[in-house]
Amino acid sequence: MEDALHLFDVIPQRNVISWNFMVSGYNRNSSYERSWGVFCRMHCSGFEPDEFTYGSVFSACAALRAPGLGKQVYSLAMKNGFFSNDYVRSGMIDLFAKNDSFEDALRVFCDVSCQNVVIWNAVISGAVRNGENRVALDLFRQMCCGFVLPSSFTFSSVLTVCAALEEIGIGKSVQGWVIKCGAEDVFVGTAIVDLYAKCGKMNEAVKEFFHMPTRNVVSWTAIISGFVSKEDSISAVKFFREMRRMGEEINKFTVTSILTACAKPSMSEEANQIHSLILKSGLYLAPVIGSALINAYSKIGAVDLSEMVFRETETVKDPGTWAAMISSYAKNQNPGRAIRVFQRMLQEGVIPDKFSTSSVLSIIDFVVAGRQIHSYILKIGLVTDSSVGSSLSTMYSKCDSLEESYKAFQLIREKDGVSWASMIAGFSEHGFADQALQLYREMPFKPDQMILAAILNACSASRSLLIGKEIHGHALRAGVGRDVVVGGAIVNMYSKCTALELARRVFDMLPQKDEVACSSLVSGYAQNGCIEEALLLFNYMLTADLTIDSFTISSVLGVIAVVNNPSCGTQMHAHITKIGLNSDVSVGSSLVRMYSKCGSIEDCRKSFDQIENPDLICWTAMIASYAQHGKGADALRGYELLREKGIKPDSVTFVAVLSACSHNGLVEEAYFYFNSMASNYGIKPGYHHYACMVDVLGRSGRLKEAERFIINMPIEPNGIIWGTLLAACVIHRDVERGKLTAKRIMDLEPCDASTYVSLSNMCADLGLWEEVVQVRNQMRRNFMKKEPGWSLM
């Protein structure tokens, strides 16, 4: 261009054609500022631009993202009589569309009626570019009604709209018109393939793909991306190999699609091969490729390879690459490194985008660090972005700061489905189901699957069966009642609300039964004593090869503990070991409880020892097991080990400890642990703790002390506490105290037959038959009967 400019400057008589050559020449060399400069020289020299000059200048303004300059040029064009010139108008429409000013582009289009296909194409493609897909379809209908024959460019734009909206019916109609007009070229053919692929019709997409006489890189990428979206990685790789065999060049979009297909642990070898091809093809320095590689290795679980790619692409300083590395650490549960990468990003002057910010917020569970990042987000102006705002709201909710979570939610300018769903879930998880339901009612648009699942979980938490049924109705009207996610949430809601018949009916109607639906129903059956149904459904999960999670296993172990079936429990333990969940905390504690109920304290201990990092629940289960099996010393030793680990006991732990003291006659130790509850841990003793203390004293024969202990209680004693003393009176044959105690229980619980039976048995043991007759007569007068005993044997 320097030589061209030199020749241009020495031309004695320039004309509009020579000026146009210079303007368009700089455009072709991407020197848009110099193109604008030449146009300004032309105008100052007194030359009148023609339609081609205006078209080139509009292209330069579009590339410079300078709609203001474009408006000035358009004003000049109208002044010079080019008001209705189609070439000038199409250039102006294109300029506005490319600079996010589609309303202005539409205004220019509507100023003058038009029969030129180029202008129609410009405004339709502008609508597509700006995401106005429905407007694009409406414009296409107007174009057809105006007897303007569409071109192949029109068809490819409209087919792209149909693919984005998944309007397969309209797309097929357009395809029919393409065949009728004979307008199918490689671009239209590619758009048809993309339409079927985006609508999930891969058989039709493949058929259209093979019908194409010529294919380009976009065609191949469209079919590969279709298989990727259907999670058919094998077919995606197969087509990619065929593409390479045919000698077709790949581009960055092809590579990112195939890397997404290979982002699975089972396809690590293919991912490595693609990596080698990227190095060979020279696409390595493209930021989007680096990000896709990091993401693929992250999903495979090879964080070390993600780090290697990040180090090699670090010089690019692209926010997307940094975001991918932060996301990689977040997905692989390495929050420390994720935060350190985010800090390095700031130190090196790379401004985080919404993806890196959202990723780092997703792994923060410490509110102070979260507030620091919140301050930075406010500084760079990302706080109103929907994805960042949702992540910020979720972070505060996770840190138990619900008020700040709601404030972050309110600051989001355009709340999307994710924003509403995360805030509803936040209220639900913190026990504010009413607020979650109120927020649901305030939503300005129809809920999607994610929001419906969140609000159904809120109904589950609050046991709101009636509202849950209403939400079920909303889901059915929206046509997503049988969706996998929503269906699972409905089953869970009915299970939690103990409406098991409805839960089963919904479950049976689901076309695809996933792990969530199955485990929810198993848990519902287990918690409501439907033992056979729970075990049968669990067996179905095994035969259907569904993933069994710790939640399901814990529910089934609870059922096995109830039926006291050690053989079944041993088989279950073997399966747990096979799937690698024997070290899981919740599964381990359920195993401990199951073996304890089945009478095998040794297996309890072995199961406990297999838990990787026992939490408070695990320790409490083990202490309770020792207590129930009369191993008081082991139980108390377990309690001391718990304290040494730095785990703070809760009220349930102290019930287990006091039970251990009771079963082993450790009176002084029981007083010590009982007093330490309030003094050392600030735990206020409840009825169960007082009952344990009464039991300790009663078993040791210190009945008078036990009675005094009850009378001096700071809370009003209930029937359980007096009943514990009565049981001790029966054992030690203290009739007088037993009578007084029984009278207190009868005053509190007049319909409790067990009190009468205990008093009667005590009198019978001592040969006081008159007293026995009196007690039995009193039972008959009160229309009470002794409940018959039962056994599982």
C-alpha cells in the first residue's frame, strides 16, 4: 500500500475511481484508520463520493466500531442524493448491526421500501448477529410476501435462525424451498446440517452431510459439533479422523469441538493425540485452543497437563486461558491454587473476565476472602453481570451469609434462570422455604427446569405437600413434568412429604429414571418403614447399572439395620468396597450403625477404621455402638480420642457417652461428663441427658439420689425421665418409691399402659397380689390394654 500511495500522490488528475481504489485497498489490508483518513482527504479535496466510496467507508467504520463516524457519512450520503441507494443503505445497515445498534439498522431499512435482496440479506443477517432470531424470521416472511426471491445467503441466515431456535418444522420448510429454487451451495448445505444437528436429529444431519457435493471445514465442524452436543464422542472422533483422511484443513472451531468430545477420562489417549496435532498445525497460540486444552485435561483429571498447557500459553495473557486454569483447579477441588492463579492474574495486569471471576467465586467458602473479591468485582464493574452476580450470591449463601447473598442477587441487572434458581436454592438450604416460595412467585418469566427443581427442593425441605402439588402442575403445563431433573425433584418432594404412592406413580411415569429419582424414592421408602419396597428398588438400581451414591447406600443400610439381617449387611458391605465408598464418611457411619444393630461390634470397629477422615457423626456412632454393647471403657476412650482430634462434641455425642457410663455403672464419670456439657462446650442438657443421668443412678441403686436429681432439674421432668426412675424401682424392688413415681407418670401421661404394667409386675414380683389386682382394675376402668410384644424372628 505504500507504493500505491506514492503513485496515487503523483497522479496529476485524480478521479473518484482512484480515490475508491485507495479506500478499498486499505480496507483489504485491514488498515481501516488509514482508509478513513483517505476518505477525509477526498472529501476535503472537493471530490464527490459515489456509492462504492460510501460502501467502503461504511465497512471501515464497522471495523473501527465507530457508528458515530458512520452516521456522519450517512448524513453526507443522504445530502448528496443517495437516500434511496441500495448499496449505501445496505452498508449502513451492516455498520449498525455490527456495532450492536440493530434498532438503528432496522430504522434505516424501514425508511424506504425495498425490492433488493442484498438489503434484505443485510437486515436479516444483522438480526441474527444481534440475537434477534424471531425478528429475523418475521423479516424473512415479509421478504417472501413482498415477492423478493431469497438468495443462498438469505437461506443460510434463516436456517441459522431455525437452528438457534430449534424450529425444526420451519427449517424443513425452508429446506424445501431451497430444493425448489435450486439454491443449495456449500453454505446452505452446511446450514441444513447444522439445523438438524442443533435439533438433535443426527441421523438426518449425517444424511444431509453425505448428500453435499462439496464440503468445507465449516461443514465438517458442524457435524462434529452435533455429535459432541449429543455426547456421542465416538462418532465425533470418527468424523474428525475421516476429515483428516480427506485432507480437509482444520480451524480453531473444529479443534475446540473435538477437544470437548475428548474431555473424558476414557478418552485421554485421543486428547493427547489432538494435542500433538495442535502443535503440528500451528494453532497452539490461539487463546481459545489453549483454553479448550486446559479444560479437556481438567475434565480428564490430568491437572498436571492442564498446568503444562497453561505455562506454555501464559505469554498470550488472554483472560479466557486464565479462566480455564482457575476453573480446572476448582473442578478438581484445589481452591488454594485457584486463588493463587487469580492473584497472579491481577499482579500481571490481566483484567479478569466474568468466567474467571465466577470460577474463583465457586470455590470460596471463607466469607472474608469472598468479600475481598466482591470489592474487586465492584471496582471493575462486573457485579451486575448475571453469571458473576449468581456466583457471588451462591458464595455468600455457602458461607452462611444469606442477607449478603440476597443483596448480591438484587444487584444483578438482568436476572436469568441461573440467578433465580441459585437464590431460591439458597433460601431453601438455609431453612427459609417461605422466602424461597415468595421469590418464586415474584419471577417475571416462566420457570425453566432448573428453577422448578430448586423450588421443588424448597417444598421438600418445608414438607409443603400442597404447594409441591401446585409446582408439579406448573411443570406439567410447561411440558417438563417428565424431564429427568424436574421428575427427580418431584419424586424427592413427594418422598419427603411422605406421599409415597404419588412419588411411586411419578417415578413409574418417568421415561428415563436417573440416580436422583431412584435414590430419593429409596430414601423415602426407608424413612417410612417400607423395607421391602426400598430393597426391591435398590436391587433395580443395581440391575439398571445406575450410579449408587453414598446417600442411597446410607438409606439402604438403615433398612438392613431395622430388619437385623447381618448376611444382607455383609453383602452390602462387599458392594460398597467394590465401588470404593467404604472410606466415605456417611457410608462409614451407616455401616457402623448397621453392624451395631446386628450385634457385631468387631465389624463396627473395622468399618470405622476404614473411614478416611471420620467426622463427629462417625465418632458418635462408634461411641454409641460401644455403649450399646457394654464396652463403656472403649466408648469413653473413643470420646477422648475425638477431643484429641479437635472435634467438638454435640448433644448427641453426650447422650452416647452418658449411655456408656450408664451401662457400666460409672456414676462419677457420668457426673463429670454431664457437668462438662455446659461448662466446656456451652451445651444445655436436654431430656435425654437427664434421663441418662437418672438411669446411671438408678442402675447403681442410688434411687433416692436419682429422685432428688429429678426434683432439682431446671426443666420440668417429663414421662421419659420418671419412667426411667420407675424402671430402676422395679429392678431394685422399691415399691413405695415406685408407686409415687408411677402416680407422677399417670398424671403426665394418663393413657400410657406401660406404666401400669411396670407397677403391676413390680408388685407381682414381691407377692403383693392385692396391689396387682388394683392396678389391673384401674387399667380396665381407663379402657387400656397391654400392647402385645412382637419379634422379627
